[in-house]
Amino acid sequence: MKVNGEEKALEKELSLAEFLKQENYIPEQIAVERNGEIVPKAEYSTVMLDGEDVLEIVHFVGGGSSC
């Protein structure tokens, strides 16, 4: 499986929610794209990952405008 361009080995079948927890991601602070499609947060626990998946995980960064 590829995560943000890096190869990651899946040792066992995991849901996206389990994977994110294992990798210490905070679901409220990220967005996940799987194989080119955004995964709704409500589906994280039902989406099962496999070795062919490509994930892009984007962190939200707080900030204001600089006028």
C-alpha cells in the first residue's frame, strides 16, 4: 500500500479507522483520499484496506488571513 507516496506494508487486513489509529492520525484533523476518491469520515470504519490501495492523507492547518 502507498501512503502519501511512501510504501507501507499491511501486516493484516485493517479498516481505514484502525489504520489511522495505528498511525496516530486524529480523524477530525485530516482528510483521506483513497485511490483518487475522498473517503467520508462516516465510512472510515467500514472501508477495508488492501495492499493495492493508494492513500493521500492531508492535515488541516489552522490560520488566518494576513491582510
